[in-house]
Amino acid sequence: MQLFAVDPHCARLQRKAELRDPGTASHMRRVSQYAGLIAAGLGLGAAAVEQAVAACALHDIGKLGVPRRLLLKDSTLTADELRMMRLHVHYGQAMLLDTGSPLGRMAAAVALHHHEKFDGTGYPFCLRGPAIPLFARIAAVADVFDALTSRRPQRCPLGFDFALEYVRRQGGLHFDPECVAAFVAEERRILEIRRRFPDRLEEVEEREAGETQV
């Protein structure tokens, strides 16, 4: 599966995100590969799997519009800060639609809707079930799993088994249960992706150095 979008406009956005936060590169790679596993497990054709890989890599591109101090804050966001953070879904949609490419349009839907929840309690529009675009439902599983198993400013990584069990338990609530089933069936390949695309030591050190300066 391809790691990144071949569309040059989307590729430039990806590169800009990487330069802003080197740790983003590994996160984008893992999320895109997890998305490919899910898409394949759902029985999508090869072309759709590649589209899912490319579009889901861009799910958080809107964080380019969020102040870096919020992205690196090591404590709970205030209500006002949380509202600012949640604007990233709208920023991402606008950036990707502005590319004018077919991939940009697919990725824009992922960027806007990947925080929707299957039970209708997500944001920005409280969409429910199949009203949420399929690639956004796929990205939700991949993104949350990777977030749980990765270092964040507020916490250390949580365990692989814990994260996988969390995803299982959230089937039908946060996540599309079919996407969950497709993901958890690939435990061995998930581990392979984690090993193939680790957060490099220098990325973690740079991120942590940035945290002390903000």
C-alpha cells in the first residue's frame, strides 16, 4: 500500500505538517496503513483501499491551523481551548477542498468527519451510523488506536492490548462495528505496522524539547 497521496497538492500539505511536527510523519504513516487494513477487511477493491490509505493519512491536516501551544499542552484543555482545537476539522476540510483534486475531496470528508461517532455523539454534526462517510469511519478507528498507543504531551503510550480492547468495546458506540471487526482481525499486521513505523527517538526528543519551550 502506498504511504502517501500521489496528488502533488495533498503531498505538499502532508510535507508541511511533517515539518511543523516531525512526530506527525510516523502518525500519518501508521494511521494510513491501519486504514488500508480496515478497508481491505471490509472487502473494498484495490483502488478503494489505496484511496483510503491516501485520504486517511490527511485526517488531521487541519491542525496546521491550530496554535502549536494547544497541540503541545501537557494538561487538560479548557472549554475555550477545546472549541479552538475542534475547529481543526473545518480547517482541514477547507485546506483539502482548496486543492481542487479528487483525492482532496475524499480527504476533505475524512478531515471533517473523523471525530463523528457511530452512536451520534461525536462532532461536528453528531452524525450517526452510515450517515458518516465510510473513509471517516475507517479513519476514526485507525486514529484513536494510534493515539492510544503513542506518546502524547499529557501521557505516556498506553498498552497495545489495552488499546485493542478499547477499540473492541467501542464497536457500535464510537466506532462502526464492521470497521472494528476488520481491524481487530489483523492483530499480527497491526503489530508489524507499529514496528515498521515507530516514532524515531529524535522525533520524540524534538517534540519533548518543544513542549518545554511552549
